[in-house]
Amino acid sequence: MLRSFFAHEEGQGLVEYALILVLVSVVVMGILLTLGGQVGEVFENISNQLRDNNNATP
């Protein structure tokens, strides 16, 4: 009976994929929280430079 219980691995693959997805999500959220401000500053600098270039053009 115990062997037949452990032989049923039908949902195991799905659970493994779910755990991998959760791990990847946690890593991505950590990276975004760490680098989010820096990425925002880069886009802000680009926006400011584009705006300054458009204002300088006659």
C-alpha cells in the first residue's frame, strides 16, 4: 500500500514547475526592489535630455 502511494507522481511535475515559478518571481521582485530606483533615474535622465534637446532646437 505504501509503495502504491509513492508511485502516484502525477501532480509532482506541476508542483515542481510551480515552485520554480515562485522562486523566479521572488528573485525578479528582489532585483526590481534593489535596482528599481536606479532604473527610474536612468529613464528620467533620458527623458530630461530629450526634452532639453527639443527645447534647444529652433
